[in-house]
Amino acid sequence: MWLVSKNISLVKDLQIVNGGQTTASIYHTLKKDKADISNIFVQVKLSVVKNKEKFSEIVSRISEYANTQNKVSVSDLSRNRPYHIELEKLSRSIFTPLTDSQPIQTKWFYERARGQYKTARLKESLPKSRLKAFDLKNPKNQMFTKEELAKYINAYQEIAEGKKTFVGPHFVVRGNQKNYVQFINYNLEKKLNNIYYEDTIAKAILYRAAEKAYGIKPNAIGDMRYITVPFAISLLNHLTKNQLDLYKIWKAQDVSSSLKELLYEMMSTIEKFIKKTAPGGLYGEWAKKEDCWLLIKSNDFGFDLSSIAQDLIDKKNPPKRIVISDDEAELQKRQEEIGKIKSIPTSVWKKIEDWGRETNNLSDMQQNIAWNLALKVRNGSNILPNEISNGISIIEKVIVNAPELLFEIDELPEITVMNNSKDPDITLELIKKMVEWDRVKKRLKPHHFRMMFDIVNGKEQLTPQTKKYCLMNFHFISKYGFKI
């Protein structure tokens, strides 16, 4: 974000530490109520942090002291720590592997600050095709918060020194904030990379799979899911000596049926054990104590670990992991931004240029950028780094001030060759071939591919309208080498 005033020449990467609700309210008033906010002014206290080495700590302190009138959680105050910022970057750039049940690559959206997912969706709400693409790439069920992150990691592997346990399932049971405090004390200094991120998501998948296996009333193991799930996962990792193949879970984006069955058995047994050993029948209070975890860990329940041999790391042939460099991650992000720019047709870029000039909403430089992008999108020319960053800024400005300019993107062009004898008959067999081809080549937009995938799997009907769209897809991928 850039801010220009009489006294301040430039402000780059402006962050709102306190005032997010005010900003959001003004934005929604503009977008939903179409209200005139040109005369609305908000008093601002601007803090300039000159000590870069202590930037995160100072920002957290500012947030803490500025919110003394409201209850602010520890997790909210720590959101600007380098750990969270880096994890957020990884979550925005790393796609999941393709699987049989998941035909397109998606992302796990890490919500470093409250409401980020909703805000990101709003930014992609125009045109509609972009929103569909966002939802496909960022499914809501793959969004997770800082508190959930702490739960997934702390439940998986205990941290102990001698007889004292500092991280374990009993902390998870104590609630989000108390568990989060233990998490930040033992995790925020770690060096993050794609392998750490993939393993973290695998732990999230494992935890959620255990919750699903536990069930919901009336078809649940019992009424202690918040206790039994973290204890079962911690015990599983303890019994397998931290040899669970997290990379296998990441690649499959799921947990094997044998592992789910073992988790179910472990949760059933542990729940009965806690109820049996809890003093005075206070199950929840007993589960919060370290003694409860130590007793469970030392007990021989006789679980058959041979059933999950395939889920453990093969010591003779361990998984080969490759660390993605920062440059590679930045390149992936840049390619996404280029895709966003190229999704806007030349005709729309020209309209954006005209709008920016007529309304003075775009500077002379931005108008030139829009003009250049119109030509480059039409000719398929390389887009320079400066044009990419400015192009994204222009798109965001259009979404806020003139979203109607982007409506044209959703208008599907009429197909004048529907009766052309050269056009193939759109059959289920042809659609299957197109799906298999694009699964490898990845030329279609996610929502275009998804429609055909759903037709193949019986989730979508093959109607005259969907046939029309499939024919459009056929013509599009034929340009890239698809043949019947």
C-alpha cells in the first residue's frame, strides 16, 4: 500500500495494527450499501518502527497496549512474529499434490490474522469466475487458524526434559489459549521451509481424520472428543517412535483406512481408561494434568502396530524430500500473479486504462502500465516484474472502485461453430479423454476442468448448455495439442 500526503512522501507495506474493524466497516458500507464515503475521515496514529531487528516484538506490544479496553488473545498479539508471517507465505505458494479423489491442486489457507480468508475471498469476488477459481484452489475446509495450528502440532509430539513435560496432549485439553502459550514458547524460533509446512499439514490431516473417526453424537465413541483425540495422536507418535510417514499423508491428502481403524481403537480404549482412572469422576480436570498423560504413556494397552506398517517410514528406503528455495517460492507466486493479469482480456485492460484516465483513479504511470498490459496479453509477450506488481495493484483498485469493468470477463463468447461439421460430437467418452489430457497438461482454468470432471463422475448432467461449454474447452485445448 502507498500513502501520499503533504508531509509524508511514501509509506510502503502499511499495516493496520489496531483499527481493522473500522476499516472493514467502511469497506462494506461502500461495497454493500453503495454509500458515499468521500467525506468520511478517520483519525490515525501512525507509528514508525526504526528498529528493524525488534520490529515484530514492537508491533505486538503496540497492538497489546492499544487494545487494553478489549479482551485480546495471546494468539492475536503474536500474529506478526516471523514464524507466522513465513508460514502464511508458504501456505499461499504451496499447492497440494494431485490425488485420485482430488483432481485439481489446492492450497491450505493459513489464517495468520482473523478474517484473512474472508478478506481474500472478497478480493477475488469479481469477476465471478475468479471467485469460483479461488474457492476451488482454497477450499474453506482447508483453512486453519493459529489456535488450530498449535493444537495439531502440540498433540502430535510431546516436548519433555527429564520428568517434566512442556508440550503434550494435556496442554491441548486445557484450551486454545493455554495450549497456544506452550506452542509459542517452543516453536516460534524454528526455521521454516516447504518440508516443515508439508509435515504441518499432514499433522492437521491426521488430527481432523481422528476427529472424524471419533464421530458426532449419536454415532460417536463418547462425549470426550476434545480430550481423546489429542491423547490418541500423542500416544500413536510415542508408540511408533516418531516414525509415522507424514510425507505419505501429505501426498495422499488423507489417512489410510488401517490408520483410521487403529486411531478409532485407540480413542475408544483411552476414553474408557481416562473415565476409569479419573479421581472423583472429573474426567476433564484429570485429562489436563501431566500425571494423566504419564499414566497413559506408561500403560501397555496392547495395540497392534503391525496393521499400520505401511504408514511408517521405511528406514531402508526413507522418503526423498527436496527443499524449495525462497527463489522458487517467489517464482511460483509470480506465475500466479501473471495468470491473474492474463485472465483479463485485452479489451478490458483498454477499458481500465480509459477509466483510469477519465476518473484520475490511475496515475499516468498506471495508465501506461494498463496500456502495455493490453498489448502484452493480446500478443502473449513477457510481462516485466514492475508490470506484474503494478498490474495487481491496478486490479485491486478496479475491484474497489469500478468492479463493473470486470463483468465482461464472465460473459462467455457465443460459439458460432456449433453446427460446423468439423466439430466433434460431445460425448461422455470425449469428455473423459479431455479430462485425462488436462489432468497432465493443466491448460484449462480450474472451474472449467471441474465442470467436466463432475460430468465424468456423475455429479453434473450433460445438458445442451454444458455441451456448449465442453465444446469451448475442446477448442481451447486443441490449440495446445489435444487430439481425438
